Amino acid sequence: MGGGEVYCDTCGLAPVGAVAAGAEELLSPPTGMTSAARHGDSRGSAGSRGSGRSSASARSASSRSSSSRRSVSGRLSRSLAGAGSSRSVSVRSSGAGTGPSGRSRLGAGLVSVPEVPRPDPSTAVLENPEVPERKRFCSRSDCGAPVGRARGDRPGRTEGFCTKCGHPYSFVPKLRAGDVVHGQYEVAGCLAHGGLGWVYLAVDRAVADRWVVLKGLLDTGDQDAMEAAISERRFLAEIEHSNIVRIYNFVEHLDQRTGSLDGYIVMEYVGGKSLKEIANERRRPDGRRDPLPVEQACAYGIEALEALGHLHSRNLLYCDFKVDNAIQQQDQLKLIDMGAVRRMDDEESAIYGTVGYQAPEVAELGPSVASDLYTVARTLAVLTFDFQGYTNVFVDSLPNPEHIEVFQRYESFYRLLVRATDPDPGRRFASAQEMADQLTGVLREVVALQTGRPRPQLSTLFGPETRVPDTRLYEDTPDAEVSRLGSRPLPRRGFALRRRRATAAEGLTEAGAPVPVAEGPELAAAGSGGPGAGGLGAPGAGSGAPGAGGFGAPGAGGFGTGGPGAGKAVAGVPAAGTAGAVPAGASGSRAAGGGAGVPGTGVPGGGAVTAGTGAPGSWAAGGAEGGAGGGVSVLGTTATHVGGVGVPGPRQAPVAAQAPAAAAFPVPLRTAAAGPGPLDVRDTALALPVPLVDASDPNAGFLTGLLASAPADLLGALGAAPADSAELRLRELRARLELGELALAARTLAELEATYPDDWRVVWARGIASLATGDDEIAALSFDAIYDAFPGEPAPKLALALCAEILGQLDNAAEYYRLVWITDPGFVSAAFGLARVQLAAGDRAAAVRTLESVPESSIHYTAARVAAVRARLRDRSPQEELLADLGAASDQVEALRRFGLDPERQERLATEVLGAALDWVLSGSRGADPGRSSLLGSQLDERGLRFGLERSYRVLARLAQRGEERIELVERANRFRPRTWV
């Protein structure tokens, strides 16, 4: 980083062909004093407290960095227009943000950070302690001119006077090895030099010869520096925290050379490496510095926020967090160099900070909790990417995320940095604990993405999913034919019709055998005979009757020679005057000019039917119930499947050997709905997680007892609330949305926005209400603002995924659903949403993988596996390569049977698998699979699959509750039964 001297003042990047100083080594500017706020004349106490909202002067002070808000907004809101995109969201603190979090070690148990062993302290002593010339500046706050610099071949002086203001300076260590300070601390040598003084290693001869650190003053002539040391002694001697260096004592020592009485702070020795050293040790093959992994930087940030939160709880501000001031020792991070710490209500002492890390408002308003959190975010940025120009061009802003790889890969991490470094302190995190919670959520997401293992957590802001509204994806269609090619009507001879109808409900012949299906000569003779002998069609409509239809005619559906007026058709060419194929209508409806259906068979009359070339034994219907329609295609020349939106269309069937045209029967087909069913947006929006009740709300206890109340009952109970409050209005708004009272809900929302314009819960409610009323863009902008505020929460991403899906942005929807699902499998709606989006995008295999990733411990496991089976087979052309999917679907059905799926759903799912397999076999698209010869206990050929379908339908008939349904299921079993004489 190197102070930014070699970077372009416009873009902040290094010159072409040059290696930036920051790329070679991470360097931090020295700590300096912010003089503008020295005497408190330009800042108020509110600026020091930090958790309150900034005043107009604060916004004015940061107006120069107003453009440092997110350079590119969220992917979803980028494509939306509207004034709502700049809506402000402030965070209401939970009131417990300063308490301990209970984290036990570096990494929060989510990531393993390499330990830094504790070195031998004596090896850390500098052999030649001196301050580099590039770090020598006048210590006067109103000067700061370079001092002690070389001139020609003559090296710079380590002691002297500033040539600009005449102030004396000295960079010579005051203590030497062997000196004893305060009769107790024997100096071993110099460890390092910092912005406020030299740091010495010493041995405490009075307490078990423990190693300690003495920190002296850089320039004893600087009164502000002396006051800082005294301040450090006064504030820090009582602080005890595992992430903060311990302060043992404050002593004075007479300098024999100058005669001055110098002060020293005695503190705990922390052996290890600073974050700057750790960062500089990571190198790429070309020698450039390799930024820290995001997960490791997040682990450091969480520990630092723990320490800052402890200071804030004691009314103290750290003011100067940066890579130099934190050391990792073994598996623990400690803050060191406490010289800039000050009380929140201090309006007199000097303020210290570092350019590139310090918040922009500190010069005018002074430090605050928000400015401390700003320094942590800036440190995270410096650690995770090559932050060129962070001390000048980007001194109070972030680079465009399109140019930073880590921002593109981890959007939540970027949004966290954006909020923590917002120019307006009131928009930043309200406490260190709140920022730590969100940073932990981001870390969980990052680790889940890297490892593929979920990292769920209990949210402190949102409750769990109330329900998963869309777990079926595909509609249950019990009346639909599971096979387009294999289903056929059962022909009956007239003299046995009544008897067979009487026994059809049992699925048996007079002798108790299954109902036979005619074939060969019997099939050719079916429908012929004298008057009154009914073929398949209207009972009693025999051949030769006026208006009676022969084969392919639109009259009564008998089979045989047609009488006067009968039409004829051949090989897919409809006869003149015939009714063409018609759309599917209600079961039992009749076509114009069509014959009556056979009672008890579920097969209506009418509709043109054609036959053509194809695989031997293949059957198809060319018509359906309902009005007249268009032409009829020839079986075997095109696939029978008609795809829905987003599903691949039919493919051309392979050319097969010419076979004799087989007669096709007028079979009614109600095919399953193409693609997933429609999404109920209002119901899905209301199923999103609900914000937890604010514990500080006056009605919190009252509302807790109403969680399970029905919406109508809840509205009546709310009238007994002890006082009006935001949570009361929010509960009323939700109840009205659930009842469909949209006008009253809109009025309640308007009142909430007028009274609580910056409450994030109101913004969330606005998003829910907008989805319920169809204002999808406003909903997306609202949820995007919540994502900005809480980048570590899954709920805003889930809501944004739903908005993106509704708006047709399938790529964004898939990404947000994936982020939620891979991080927390408790949000099962994310899995079903991701599968919906993947199916809509045509990625069937990915949808199946997503559904099958729902864990067995979930109550939605069965629904997900059923949906996965249907996703494999629904809306597929039988001429596709289905064998692998058929096998996998069969295995899933068997597994669901063992898992305890109810018998009716088992058999219905089995009929879908067997029906798809039968179509695949009849289409002639066989594939080689020596390892599989059966599906669900049925041979993988036409005869075996037909027997399997018959068996499943007879089981369903036994399970049916109504007689009509039982009859229909038995007839289906008979229609799929293979042709036999017994």
C-alpha cells in the first residue's frame, strides 16, 4: 500500500508494468493525531456515543464521500428502476449488543486458522533499533513535516529540530539492554517502534521473572503524547479481556543522558505475529503479496469485534484498529498498542488514528462506536484484496466490485463492508456485537460455499420458516393417463357387455379370471353384427345403421363397416366431414357428431382417431373429448409429448421399418400438467420468515402469547393491547394480508411507514405486502435494502430469490436460492425454489440433484423425493434417452416404499414410472443397459410393464373409497393389461 505514492490519483491503480509497493509488502501509514477535534469545539457528545443517528453536520462532513456507497448495487436491484432504490434502512439495536458472545476460539468453530507459535521472547529483540527515515515526521499536530531525512550521501539525523516549525525531535531509544526501570524491570532490548513510542522487552524481576513490555514515548517534548500515555494508564489498568493486552503498571524512569523523567507503560508480553506480518508472509509465485483468504480474515474480524465490544461496554473507544495493532498468538488474537483509547464522553484529549483506516467524520464529530467499526471493515478490506490506493484515492470508499474478485465471489462479504464503511455513521452497524453476528453469518456462508457442507445458525432477527408452501412442484393428476402410447380401450362383444359391466368393478370375468382383451380376428370382428349389437361407442349403434360411424368416422364409435353417411379415413388422412383432434375437456363430454361413451369405461365416444407407422403394438389416441379441432398426426412420425413452457419440445422420432397400420381406438387422454404448477405468490410471500418480536417493544410480552392465533382471532385480540407500538401494527398488517384484506393492509402499512420510516421491520413488511399485492419491483428493492443491512442473514436472500423468480431473473433467483440452501438446509423452501428455477431454465438434472439433497431428517424429505421422481420423467418425450432416469426413479420409489410412503401414493408414483417406461419401450428408443432388466418388479419390456401397470391400478382400485373411482381404476387396469386369451 505504501502510502499510495506510486498509484494513479484518478483510478488508484499501479502504473502499467510497475509493481506497486503494496503488492511487495503491506505497509501502514503511522498513527497520527486528528487535530480538528482536539478541543471539542467542532464536535458534540453525540458523535462520541456513536449509536445515535448522525446530525446534518455529520452528513455534511461526509458529503465528499457520498459516492462511496456501493459502487454497483445488488444484482437484482440493478435491473430495477424506481425511487425506492435509495431507501434508507437503519438498524434497531437489540440492546444486548455489548454482552459476551460465548465464542471460544479463533474461527468461531467454522474455520481452522493456522496457529502462530509463541516464540522465544529474547529472539524478538532488534539488533539495530532505529526509526526508518520514511517514518520520521515532526510530532507537532499542526506541522507533521518530514524530519531526519538524508541529504545527498549524508544520512538523516535521528535527533534535531524540525526545519519547518523548530520543534525538537528524537528517534533514539531511551533505554538500553541491562537498564533497570523502577528498580523492577530489566530491559532486554527494543522490540519495535510505533506511532506513540518505542516498545521494549523487559523481565519483571519482582514477579517470577515474567516477560513484560515497556512502552515509552517517541518524543517526551510532546505534551499530547504524554497525555496519551497517562490516559492509557488510567483507562486500561482495569481492563481484563482475553483479546486485549493486559496493562500491569505505569512507571517513571530518569533519563541519565537528558535528565528528563520519562513515563513507561508496563504491559503483558504477547508473542506472535501481527496481522501485517501474517499478510506480508503470503506470497504468490511471482513474489507479489497474496491476500488472506476471506474466511481467515473474517475470523480475525470476529475476534477484534469481541475486543472492541468489551471496550465499548466500558464506555471506551479504541480509535486506531489496523493490521499493525493486532497480534495472533497461537489460536488467539489480541489487541495491542492501546495508546489511542479514550472515553466516549471525552471531548478534550487528542484523537489518534491512521489515514486509510479512520472514518471520515472523526475530524469533525470525533470518534464513536460507528467509527471503531469502520476501522475493522477497512482492515478486512486491506487483508482480503490488493487494496491499492486505500490511503488516497479510496481513502474513504471501496473500489468498484466489478474490479475485485473477492467481491464478485462473495456478495454478502462485500455488502457487509459497504454497510460498515457507510459515510453516514447512523447507517453503520449499531454495535460491535451486531457486526460480529453478521460477520459470523457471512463466514458461515463463505465456508459453506467452499466446502459444500451446510453451516446453519440460529438467527437473532428472524424466526424459522413458517411453512413450505410449494413442495409438490408438479400437480397430482389422478385422472391423467400415465402412458400416451400404451393405453387402449377394452373392446367388448355385445352379448357380454352387460355382464362384464356388472363384474367390471371387481376386475374379473364371469369365471373369475381377468377381463380378456381381444386381439387378432376378434378385434377385426368387433363391432360387426346385426342391429343393436353395439361396438365400442354408443350402445346399440351397430354397423349399417344410418349415421353410424365406421372406423375413423365421426359418428357413433362402432367398429365395422359404416352405413350411409359414414366417413372413412386411412393412415392419418381424415375423411371429409370427420371431426379432428380436439383439446382435452371435461371427462365424459361429447364432441359434435360424436357417439356416446361406453358407460362404466370412462371412454367417451367421438373424436377422430388415426393410425400410422410405428413400432409394432404401439397405440395412440388422435382425439379427445371436447369440441372440434384441427388435424391429426400419424403415430410414430413425431413424438407424442407436447412440451410446456421452458421444457424441450418434441423430437423427431427415428425412422422405423414400415409396419402394417394398426387400428387405433378413440381413447380419452388427460395428460399431466406440463412443467411445475403455478406458484401462489401471495401464499409463498406470507410463508417467508417473520422477524422476531423486538424485546424492547412495550407489547412484546403481550404479542408472544398470540403467536398461534388465527388471523381473524388475532385482529380481535389486538384491541386489548396495553399500548400502541410498531410491533402491534406489524402484527395487524400481517393478519390483514393473510385474510386478503389488501386495502386495509395498505392503510396500515402507510401509517407504519409514516411513524417508523427507518425501522427495518417496516421495510421487510413493505416487501411482503408488495409481493402480496403484485408490486414485485418495490418488493425486490425493499428486500435488497434488508440484505444490505443484514448481509449474514439467510431470510433476505430467500426473499430476493423469490422476487427474482417472479420477475423472470432466473440466474439471480438460482444464485440466491443456492446461497440459502447450501448454507442452511433448514430453509427447505430454498431447495424447492431452486428446483423450480432449474426446471424453468431447462436444467432437469440439476433440479433432480437439488431435490435429492433434501436431508432425510427433514419433514419434507418424502415430498422432495416424490418431486424428484416426477422431475425426472414428467414432460419428457419417450424418444429421449430415459433409461438412466427410469432406473433412478424406480429405485427412488422402492426407497420411498421402505421409508413409509402411504400405499396409495406409492402406487400412483409407480404407475407414472411404469407408464413412462412403457412409452419409452413402445417408441422404439431402447438403449443398452445389461445391468437392468426390470423396473419395480416388472420386466423391462412391453408385456412386463403392462402387467406392472395392471397390478398397480388394481391395488389402487382396492384402496379407492368411492365405487365410481374403483370402476375407473379397474377399467384402466384392463386397458393396460397385455393381450391374452386367459
